[in-house]
Amino acid sequence: MTDGDGAADAERRRLAEADEGVAPWRRWGPYLSERQWGTVREDYSTDGDAWSYFTHDQARSRAYRWGEDGIAGISDDKQRLCFALALWNGRDPILKERMFGLTNSEGNHGEDVKEYWFHLDNTPTHSYMKYLYKYPQGEFPYADLVDTNRARGRDDPEYELLDTGVFDEDRYFDVFVEYAKAGPEDLLVEITAHNRGLDEAVLHLLPTLWFRHTWSWAGGTAVPALRAADGGIRADHDELGTRRLYHDGAAELLFTGNETDNERIFGSPNTTPYVKDGIGRHVVHGETGAVDPARTGTKAAVHQVRTVPAGGSTTLRLRLTDTELGDPWRDFDTTLESRRVEAELAARGLRLILDFVPNHVAPDHPWVTRHPDRLIRGTADDLSRTPGDFLESDGRILARGRDPFFPPWPDVVQLNAFGADLRTATVDTLVSIGDQADGVRCDMAMLPMNDVFAKTWGDRAGPVPAEDFWPYVLPRVRERHPDLLFVAEAYWDLEWALQQQGFDHCYDKRLYDRLLHEDAESVRAHLGADLTYQRGLVRFLENHDEPRAAAALPGARGRAAAVAVATLPGATLWHEGQFEGRRVRPPVFLARRPREPVDEPLRAFHHRLLTAAAAVRRGEWRPLVPTGRPDDDTHRGLLAWTWTHADARHLVVVNQSDRPARARLSLPWDDLAGREHRLTDLLTSRTYDRDGGELTDPGLFVALEAWQTHVLEVG
């Protein structure tokens, strides 16, 4: 749906909450560097040689002081608690915990990281992040990269990881890491490894949680703690409080300390038997004593071994949260998918509207058994007398959902819009939708209105509440989501009433009927309504209930109607498949549809139209009245309006008839006289030069063939 204005999208709401101090959405983010070793941040050398003072070879065994690094890593904004992915292919001499690269003296062109990774997506609050790392299945060529590059001169090309042959025959894993925030302190993690090779391959996944070492330096903090807990790992920190890392599936939990391995680095005794490289020594070299059997420490990993088939993939889910959860996976997939969609929509400049049905639910909906008081009930006599109107579910007789004019729908049961509990539940449901989306479309929104519902159900619904349904529901939802956009599917000329009850937009079914079945005079009368009302309408040529536009309005007639609905005030609903000219309307619940050829010219037309409409629909809209000669009434078939903005003027003309039409259109801009103006059709790129005085009096002369249009920019 397109609209000139709209509610703030979900990410903007999160940004506002972060800026206003309502919720710390930015506390957790991609704040780990990919390389902390060899940096001046960790350099305490006497000669300033940061590269030699803290090398990649030392990094797995030596505790950092000022920062941490990791693959696809995140941390809190003070980098107290860190999370990243470690990997092992069964062949490397060390765990892959961080990026490898050459120092200044090793690279023939200076320092250079020799890895392949990609930051694929990230929203401003880090509510969704996606990362890709390419991990070879063969032994990583650490020595080859150093020796070959060191031997090359300044004028030689660099020796890259790809040049080593380690990716030959696509023997590597594409490892994707996705993060999605269910809340400011609740991070979902999904790791998916794709085997791009021709044979199955073993991959060790070791998502790792650790505390930055802050406790042994002068002025240090208390020692935090990681320990095994139900479902994963518990992290306790004096400042951060308690966090839990949940994992799915069976896993080996490995614990050690984020402490320097003094024996390896400095040749001096260790202060603890469990040091930074303990997990790597355990996994790669089988040193069982390198990890703490008590399963406590300041560094821990969830170790799972996966055999990934050729061309296949494997997935591991985790959740890092400040809340103890009985079922960490209940909302995992839906939340992750929601964040993916939000990120994709934000990248495209789109917003999300979800559908809500307030009138009825499926017979197996949880409310049927848990909250039967929210439903219209019947009796055994009702079921016996009119089985098409009632059904039995779990020993209860329930009314099938319906409207006042047509037979009941066979696959739903009726909610009681007069019930106080149902109204409260509707508020809660819409608040939940508002947590996930930018707007909500309310299906058949007129059915719960007091007068309609009383007409439909009479005494079965109980006494009519003093307050109508939507005036009760919508203000309460807007207390939580003041910018949530409400769209009503509305019929029976109740659009104005629903706007008055709080809806931002209502379906303009009357315009659809006039474009399909009536003439231009009827459409013109419809467009004479109050402009505030017009701005609150949703114009459409098809939806899931109506025939496909390509079938009902074929050819030029459909294109003329599309120009009209796209350039009127209000919102425009474009239905799936409409641009491609699909003619078959599958039932709502059918998950598949027949293949249909794409109408490429029609798709190209809609692409031009949407581009033009975005330029046109700005500023003030004003309908025009075409005039013609007394002996030529074809002007009655024309529709016309203008849009006036500070930096642009546009004129739209539609021949809403099956014969040629001619008219004069007096343009509303008083400053046109005295010079020539160029009119450019935004759909065809044709230009017309006209005298300014003529454009206002007697007006621009327009002649259009049947169902033809102009969308003119007035220069």
C-alpha cells in the first residue's frame, strides 16, 4: 500500500525509545573488533613495535586488556560480556576464533588480513544483524601466507588466501550468523553453515561467551562468573547482572578462564590451571585437563559437532537474554523472521502492515477451549435446527462467523463483540501486532460496530454496550502505539463512520464500484466529498475479495483506472500479482496458484506509474471540472485534477469512457500568463509547449482517445 504519510516504522520507534532513554536498544551491538592483536591499544613495548609485542600467535593464549576480538562478535557497549563464533574443521592446528593477517614486516604491501568475511546487514539499533564468514574445509595455510608474502617484493602482487588453493573445488563452509533482538536485552542468534563442497564435511561449532579481563589490573573489578545452568550457560556480573545463554540441541559445555597462558607466552608458571587457550587445546589436541570439570570460569563455549552433507547446511540456535525462560524457542523463529522482514523493508523504504480479523476465529483457536465466553454460543436445538449456522466443538455449541446479509462462513466461529473480555483481548492482540509492525489492516471492520453487530446477532450477543467497539479498542491500543496505522476493510458506506471511530484509512469500495460499473460523472461526484475524508480512503482495483484487475478491467481501461487510483489523495492498495497482470484469483487459503505468463508491458507500465505517482502526489490536490462545446458532450467522460507543491505542479487527466473525449481544463495557477510552458507527460515522456495565458483562460485543450490518460508535469 502506498501513502504520502504513515506511521513511523518499527526501527524508528526503537531509535526513538533509545534516544529518549526509554529502552537501551543500542546496549548490545557489533562492538567487538575483528582484530585486537597487533594494535597500539594493546602495545606496552618499549620500542613501540605493536606488531611484535602482541602477535596473532599469542592472541589465543594471552588476555587482552583494552578490548576483545572475535568472528561475528557482539558485546555490551562497555565490552564487559562478549559473544562470538569459534570454528574448527578438524584439520587446523588451532581454533578459528579471530581473523588472521600479516603484520607490516610480513606483507609485501604492509599489514593485510587474509580472510574473507562480510557484514551483510545491520539496523541502526542492531535489532537485526547478519554476517558471513567463509571457512575452508582444508587446513588453513597460515605459514604459507606468511612465507610467500614475505618473500615477495613491493612490485609483486599480494599472495591472497584464494591463491593458496584452499578454496579449490568449493571445499569451504559459508557460515552465516544472524542476530535478532526480541527486546533490548534479549538477543536471538542463528548460525547456519552451508557446505559448498562436493563431499560431506565435519564442522565443530563453538559459539563462545566470555568476560573481558578487567579484574587483575590495578583498580580492577570483581571477578565475574560463568557456570553451567539448565539449558546453557549462566553469566553473573556485578554491573550487568545475570545473563543466560541458551542453546538448542545436545552440546558439550566447555569452561576455562580468560587468563593469560603464562607458560606458553612467557615461560612462567600459570596462576590458574584453566587459561584462555584451554578450550582450543581441549578440542583440537584432546587435552581434557585444559577445561574446568566444575564447569565454571570466565570463558565458555557451546561445543557441537556437525556432519554437513555436500550442498547441505546445518543450523544452531542460541539466545542471550537477561530473563530466565522456560521455553527459549517458543517465539524464536517468528521473532527472527520479523526482524529479517523489518530490515529488508527498511532497506527498501517500506513499512509493514499486518492483517487482523476481529470478527471470528478458527474452530481450533485456543480461545475456543480457554475463553469460550469470548464467543457467540448456541444450543443443541440451534445445531439441530440450523446445522449450517452452528457447530459443535469440545462439547460446546458455537455460532459460525457471519455478516448480517450472507450465510455463515463454514470454517470459522463467531466472536462476541459485545463481550468485555473479548474487547480487552482485542486490545492486547493489537498491542502485540503493534510491537511487530507499523500498521494493521482490520478485516471486515464494520462487523463489530454496535449497530451492525446487534443487527446480526440480536439477543444472542447480550446487551449493547454503551461504547462502540472501535472507540473502546483503538484509543487503548494507541496508548502503547500512538503512531500505529489503522486501516479498515469497510463496506456498506460505513467508511466515514469508521474514520470517525478512529481509523486512519478505510477501503474505498464505492470508488472501485464506480470505476468498474459506472461512468465518469459518477466518479466525479464521488470525488467531490470532503478532502479530509478523501485523504482517509484506500483506493484499489483489486484485493483478495475482488476479481483480478486484469480480468475485470482489461487493457487500456485498466490502465486508465490505475492512473486514477494512483494519483488521488489517500492511500493506494496494490494487490500481489496486479502489476504482472495475473487473471486467476485463488482462494484465500490456497497456498499455491496456477502458473500465469507475466504481462511485461503491463508491469513496465506500473513501474512508470508508481514513479510518476510518487512525484505527483505532493502538496495540495484539487479536482477540475472539464468544459466543452454545446455540441460536444464528450468532455463529460474526462476526469481531471491538479497537485500543487512549492517546487512542482502536476495535472492528471483520465478519459473514463469508451470513446474519444475533448475538453478545456482551466488550470488553477494565476502566474501562468505571460510566458510559454512545457508540459511533460511522465508516463510517455512526450512534451507539449503551450502559452500560459491559454492554460487559465479558456484553459488547456485536451483530446484523448478512449481510456487514455495524461500525467503532466507543468514546467
